[in-house]
Amino acid sequence: MTDLLYSEEEEALRAVVRDLLTDHCDAASVIARTESDAPHDLSLWKSLADGMGLAGLLVPEAQGGQGATHREVAVVLEELGRAVAPVPYLTSAVVATEALLECGAGDLLAELASGRRIGVLAVSLSVAPGAAHKAVRLENGTLHGELTGIADAAAADVLLVPGEDGGLYVVEAGAVTVVPQVSLDLTRPLARVMFDGAAGRRIGDAAPAVRRALRAGAGLLASEQLGVADWTLTETVRYLKERKQFNRPVGGFQALKHRLAQLWLEVVSLRAAARNAADALTTGDDTDVAVAVAQAYAASVAVHAAEEAVQLHGGIGMTWEHPAHLYLKRAKADSLAYGTAGTHREALAELVDLRAP
Amino acid sequence: MTIDAPELRRLTGELLTAHPPLETDRLDFLKARFDAGLAWVHYPEGLGGLGAPRALQAVVDAELEAAGAPDNDPRRIGIGLGMAAPTILKYGTEEQKQQFLRPLWVGEEVWCQLFSEPGAGSDLAALGTRAVRESGGGWIVNGQKVWTSSAHLARWAILIARTDPDVPKHAGITYFVCDMTDPGVEVRPLRQITGEAEFNEVFLTDVRIPDAHRLGEVGDGWRVAQTTLMNERVSIGGMRIPREGGMIGPISQTWRERPELRTHDLHQRLLKLWVEAEVARLSGERLRQQLVAGQPGHEGSGMKLSFARLNQEISGLEVELRGEEGLLYDDWTMRRPELVDFTGRDAGYRYLRSKGNSIEGGTSEVLLNIVAERVLGLPAEPRTDKDVAWKDLAR
């Protein structure tokens, strides 16, 4: 049976990641960074990857990784979500890594696992597992075309690119033009990637690699969404205990208490769904259903939590200075990432035999 | 010495040898099981248990089930098992435990609960049923109770009544065991929106209760009642439910079997509720795993909220899904069912019965307050009645 709890080791991992983020990823500097030339925090990435070995959790030890599981990765993502940390963890250490694992691309896998290089799958962030996606043309052995909506491409050293011939190609970032797109989510920016005769090395078939990568991305995104929802709820509750209007704490008004209690219920429910998805990715048991259930549920909770945070903070929640907007933007962008809730519900219709008319 | 699983298997084997279930009268077998300490192994010796860890009950149950032994039909005597028994165990005198627990467990004596009143629902502590002490030491009780399931079948009731109206409401309550065969007890069926009467109104007119049937100290009834109510919530959680267990099961089956009923709108709504039901099931499973691991979380407070809402929404959708049949109802005949099954009968019944899920056992509004205050630590509701004598409260 699925283990929906956190082990002691997982809680210990959470504690060290949270400590690091508390010290090196405060809200004010995340906000300041969003409008700088370097939207990704590569020094934080180095601490997570180099210092703590977290980029290699999904990679077997024999291939240069930590040989851990999706359960530990999920815990890391919860914490990164709580901090809206601008690091390419989900894109490089999960999605690109899963694609490389499928292709058996050993050398590059070890480089990603060590965190020395950042890899990104060149598929739009909005694509659901199993859905159609764009590919680039092959002409005279080089790659041509343009892909958009590529998350964290600006931080990537190497791209994994689907070609129209059905292959997956490794392309050095230096061989393409990466143009940042002004993105709703300031902490996971998208980019347009232009291929004008870029050299690529074919490492395997794109279809199974992309499907596996996006399924893991979708399933573990639920843990990031849990982190976003957990932080926004906790912070809103804290604020409403302090904030006084009408000579009493605002959090004492029943209209608000009920909304927060309702939100708490959604967050604990998401925790169960996210743990279930992480465990199913680990065991391979009932994975498609577990991932689809988590993704069909998570977006509404994270968005609801972030929207309530903005509303219940009142005027301060509407300011650029307060971090609530970072969470709202991340939650809303996450609701599109790796397929919307509706797309995952449609997948479930087939998986659990509740078919459309 | 602590009792372990092999020892329990040995004792269960002895019971089965001495009282072969297929050749033994059902009640005799249950009594023998109680006397062997295998009824509820975590209870003390002599009271149906062996002082063993509660989790080991599953060992005994599995052995007995495999041998085809009868059980005590726990659903029929749920109030006795889940609410009266733990309270008697904790607060009862030795005589009370000896008198009540054995017939309770074997099902010879059904119990009911006389707590709620027409004027005391969410604010249970405001109850007005009066118990007045006689010169001989016994009590005379007058008042009205409501929403009492099994009252017409019950031999005994757990009862809370006001013994001191001059102190604040929580302080003036005493907890009793009430004899339901007393001539002053009148039970009337309370017909509900489903057409049947699952519950009763109970009118108490000069009912006599000996002081020996008081549970706990005079004036301490509210604290004693907390044990009862806490156990009510524990017995609601705790079961492992398979996927599509509960209200989502019948509608999913109908969807699969009756493609002619499908529309796009219903499909979207069904999928959304299916996901929410699956997530609620996983939340319940997570809570169960937390309890087994000895890390009780707060999630229990939320489970009832989720299930109430989902039961209502799913059954409401199911009525719509059935099209013209949704305009019909299976039977409005007034009946008094012995067992309640939320997922029983047809969609219309499920829709109407589930309306009670957000009222019974704590309204959803009160549960949200509890979550907000006890889990999130938000300020408590203003308590204007805290220091006011019960007799001076507005009503």
C-alpha cells in the first residue's frame, strides 16, 4: 500500500533544505532578482546541487547521482515551492534528468546530477504528458526552427530538443539563441529558443523520453504546488492573527476563520494527493492515475491559497513589495504547467473508464 | 506479561475448540468470547479484554472470521460500542462496568444516546433537561431529547441532564445511565425528509434514575460527555476505503453502464467530483497511516467536512444524471430502519439523506470553527455565556 507519510530521513532532508532557503532565499532578494539581468539564483543552485547533492537524487549512484527516489525529490520541491526559489530544479533535476534516464545518456546524466551543468527539455511548459508538442526541423544534419515557452532555458547549459524525425537531440546552449519571454511567473521565467543550423547529438527517441519526463514533472509539480499553498496559508494565518481592525484581530472574524479553515482542509487534502503521486512515481504502481489525480486537484488548491493570501492581506497583498504576488504568479503558472487540471481530468476519463459521451 | 499476537492466536484457538461456532448458539458463543477476553482485547481482564494493545484486535478478528464465527453485529449496536462503552470504562464504578459491558458487547442490550435537545444542538451544553435529586438520593428527570437513533430498540441510554441551573452551563451537568423501560420514557419516531424515521424524539416525564446509575461526579457531566463525543469522532475515521468506495461508487457504475445518460456537462462535473472523492479517500488513508504510526494529525477534524460536502454534491449530481428517473423517488413510506446506510437505496434517497451529513455529529459550520481555532490557532468566538448562570441565559 502506498506510503503517504514522510519518513524521518525525509523530514531531516526537509529541515536542511528549509534552513538553506531561510538563509539564502529571502523574499526581498527574490523580488529584487526578478527584474535583474540574472533572474535565476545560480549561487543558490550551486548550494543545492554542489553542496547538498540534490540535483542527482533521481540518478543512480553508479551514474553519478544519489540513488534516492521521487519521494525525496518531492520534499525538496515542497520547500522550493514554499520559498518560490528561482532555481531550475524541477526543469533540470527532474524533467531533463528523467528524459536522460529514459535515453540512457550516461555522460550528460552525470553532469546534470552533479549540478555542474543545467539541462532543460525544450518542450513548452504548458504541454501535458502524452500531449502533442512542437519539434525542430532537421536540415543537413543541423537543427532549424523556434520553440517557445521553454522554462528556465535562460539558465540552461544544454537543451534536450525533440526533432521532427522523432529523435531527441542534445544541443549546447551556446549553439542556439535564447530570448527571454516576459513571463507571468517571475521566478520560473520562460524563453524562446531559436535554432539556426545548431548542431545536435541524437541520444534516443523523443516520444518515450518526453512522456516520462513530463509525467514525472507533472506528478512532482504537485509537491511544489503544495509548498506554495502551505506557505501562503501559513503566512496568511500569521498575518491575520496580528492585523487588527475594529479593535480586534482580523483573524477572529468568523467569515475569515471559515475561509481559512476551508483552505487548510484543501491543503491537507493536497498533501495526501501529492504524497500519493510521489510514492507512485517511486514504486511504478498505478502511476498514471496517481499523477493525473494529483494534477487534477493541485492547481485549484495552490491558486485558491494564493488568491486568498492576496485578498486577506488587504492592500499590502496588492503591493509589489509584499511577496504574495510571487506565489500568486507561481500558482497560476503552475496551473498551466505540464497540463491543466482539465487536461488531467480528461486523461483520467480514459484511465478509470469514465468515458465522455 | 504483555499479550502478543501468537498468544492471542492460541487463546482464539482455545475458544474455537471449546465453543465450535457452527455448533454453538450465537449468543452463547459471543458470551464465551467476551469471557475469554477476546471481545475487545484492549479492555481490562474480566471486562471482555486482556489489556492488550488495541491494534492486536485485528489478529483475533481475522482468526474468528476464518473460522466462520458470528460477530456481534457492530453496526446494530454502534452507539453502545462506540460511545457508551468507552465512557463507562473510563468513568463507571466497578459495579457499573460489571453490569453493563457484557450485555452491551454481545448485543443483548442496545444503547442509545440522549444528548441533543430541541433547544440545544450545536450549543449542547445549554441543554435544559432537568435532573432533580430526591430525598432518597435518586434522581427525577424531566425534559425532551431529540435525534435519538435506536431509542425504540434501546434498553439503556446515556443521558446528560442539568442538575444545577445556578452555575454556568458547562458546570451544572451530570451524566447518567437511563433505563429506557422506565414508564416515564416515551419514544416517538421523528420522520425526516427521506420519508423514514431513523431517529426519535424522547420525552422524559418524572423518569427515576437511581444514584447508582450516575456516571462520574455530580456536575462533572460535561467532562464525561467529552469522552463519549471524542470516541464518536474516532469511530468515524479509521477504516481503509477502496477506490470508488462510498458515494462516488454508485454514480460511477451508472455512468459506465448507461451511456445513454451521458452529457458533456455531466461528464465534466463527474470527473471533478471523482477526483475530489479520490483525494478525500487518500486523505483518510493518510490519517489512518498517521494514527497507526502513532502520529495523530489534525486531519481528522477535516475529514468529516470533506465527506459531508462530497456526499451531498455527488448524490445531487446522480439525481441529475438519471434524467427522467431522477424525477422519481423509490418510496416515501414511513419506516423505522434498524441500520442506516448513507449509500443505500436510490439516488434520491442518497441525495436527501446526505443533507444530514453536514448537520449530524457536529455541523460543518461548527467544525470549521474548531479547525480555525484548534488547528490554525485563530481567536476564539466571543463567549458571552461563559460566566452566566444557566438559568439566566437567553433562550
